[in-house]
Amino acid sequence: MSPHRFDPARLGRLNDIARLDDLAPGPMWKAFGVPDARLVVELGAGTGMFAREFAARMKPGGRLFAVDSSSEMVRWMTQHLVGATDVEIVPTLADAAELPLDTGSADLVYTVNVYHELDDPPAVLKEALRVLRPGARVAIVDWKKEATPKGPPIEHRSDLDAMTGALESAGFTSVTSHPVLRYHNVLTATRP
């Protein structure tokens, strides 16, 4: 496990509504560019704050797999999110590099403040590529590698150029940076 991974003992911080001031769901969802997504996957969902926010922006009848490697987080999501929206939120215990989803099934795979915590980003990106249908998107939202009033130490953050290169190396195309958040990079890329 990465020494920079979020500590589940601090679970309450993940539900702090003040996080939405800097991580505004509306601009992120618009940047993701998948308004008609029917099957969405969040990697490192934590307590599902963003799963809930994005599920509310999906069309009724869709499914959002909220994936986390912590059984404590999945248990919390199961108790608090299941049945909370018109979109089925499916709390899923899995490693981000080994998703229990069919090849070519997803319209969007995204992470929010997780990329810098990944043990093996190339493996996770290759797995995202596998589960996405052709023409579907991956999105990475993570701290800019610059001084900000909050967030992890700069040396633990991922450089924008490095993330872009990792997406291209994994096989994604049309890598685009969206300047919609103050302290975070928002990158999208397409599965050919």
C-alpha cells in the first residue's frame, strides 16, 4: 500500500461538504464530457461523496460503480448511498488495477484526488482502458504540483506532463487538460 494513501480512520474528512468548494462537481462533470453516460466507474471512491454528486447528474437508470480497496469505505457507502439516487450506486470492493467489470462496458472511469496515491498508475490506466468502450473517456482530477493552501505535500503530487504521458503510454488518445478548478488538474482522455 502506498504510504500516501488516505487513512480510513480519517473517514469524516471525506464527507466534509467544504470539499465541494474546491472540487465543484458541476464543472468537473461538464469537463468529463459524458452527459449521457449509462455506466460510470469511480476509482478510489472513499465514502462516495463524488459518486453521489455525479450519479445525480446521470440519467435515471444508469449505474455508477463506486470502487474502493478499503472494506471500511465500501461498508460505509453500502450503508449510506445505496438507494440514495435514481442512478444505482454499486459500492465495489476491488483493486483499481483489477476491476470486476466486463471489457468495453463503461462510458467513463474517473478518479478524484486518488492518482497521486496509486501504487501502480500504469496498471490502473491499462485496466481503465480495458473496461471502457471504444470512444469512452477516462478522467483524472488531482492536485496541481504547486503550492496550495491545502492538500498533500508537493513532492507527493503528480506532474501534469507526467500524467499526460502516462495516459498516452496506456493507449489513450485526445488527452485534454481542462482549467476548471483552482487547485486541481482535470484531465480527460479517450479510448480509441
